[in-house]
Amino acid sequence: MRQEKILVVDDEKDIVELLQYNLEKEGYKITAASSGEECLEKIKTDLPDLILLDLMLPKIDGLEVSKILKNNPQTSNIPIIMLTAKGAETDIVLGLELGADDYITKPFKVRELLARVKAVLRRRKNNIPLYLNLKEKGVIQFKDLVIDSNKYQATLKGQPLNLTSLEFKLLKFLASNPGKVFTREQLLNQVWGEDSFIVDRAIDVHIRRLRQKLLTASDYIITIRGVGYRFKEFEEV
């Protein structure tokens, strides 16, 4: 079985050692870089399956590294989990908009980080949400919630949910990407379209209405304070 490779990019030696020890225990092959420049150089010769990228790096910071990688066709599909100082909401939002797949705030719990790593790698490997049960093409099931694109209908415990077209599209998009955090602007672009005149805070109103209609499944949509929203992962149910 192929050993998955993770590149850890952080200029704090203690954090690199902590991550390397725990990730290697899980069976991953780990390489490390202490700067943005070193990260970009290493990727030229050895493409990783995932990058754990600190935002506060000397010279070329993590946001710039992420931008460079996502703009390069050879590296654009490599998932990135950002490591960021707690409360750096602006950086988190910007990082997600640049294409990062998830983020972890420092200080972090090792078990949570390992769970996030596994989830992101599963999504990459299968190119579909493994922890959702795709019963057939166009149908997503998450526990007692079924989203049927063929019928353009969502049901909860077998009962149809009275969703508007926008609410259905919003639910379907989030449920198709469990665990991945989306900013309000990203949701606007994906669901309403880039030419929409709706303000991003109106997303909160639509999410609130959607949750009301989801009833017992309302907690499947999780608010990431100051950033946006994500759909629950199977392991969290």
C-alpha cells in the first residue's frame, strides 16, 4: 500500500517535531520545510499528497505560498491545511478564498489535527465525500437526510423538506463538501453566481432559514465564527 506523503511547513521547530512524530505514528511519510522558499523548492522535486502550511513564515508567508501553488497547474490539486494563530480571522478567510481546504488554529489538539488530515486526504483520494453514502448518481445521503438532485428534492426521515431553489442548492453544495470550510463570499459565488448583487451577510439569513427547515438535521450545518460555514463530517454525527 502506497504511503501518503505530507509536507509540514513551519518555522517553529517544536511544532514540526510534534507534527512529524504524531503523523509518522499514523503511517504517513513526513518531510518538513521551515520557510516558504524551502517549501516551494521541495515541491519541485517531490509532490506531497497534503501540505500543512503555517501562515506566519519568514519572507514568503503561507498565504503567498498557497497562492503560488494554487495558480500552478502541477500543484493546484494538492490539498492545503493552514496552520494559523488563533483569532486571525482575516487570514483564515483569505486563505480559504485562495483555495486552502481547511485550517487549524494554534494551539491545536493533536487528535483534531489528525482527524482533519485524514478527512482531507480521503476527499482527495476518492474525489467524492467518502463519509457520505452516494446511493446512486445524483443522490447524497447523510444519516437521515437525503438530497436527490434528480428530483431536486431533499427529505428528512422520508419526509420532503419544503426548500426553495436557492436553499436546495446551498444545502447540496455544502453537503457535497463535508468538513470543508467555505467563506460567505465563496458560497455566494457557488450558489448565487459571481454576478450576484446580494451582500455576503445575507448568507447568514439563508442559512438560518435553511436550518429552520432542516429541523433535527439543523446541526449538520456548522458555523465557523468570523469565517463562514461547513457541513458536518460523518465522524461527527
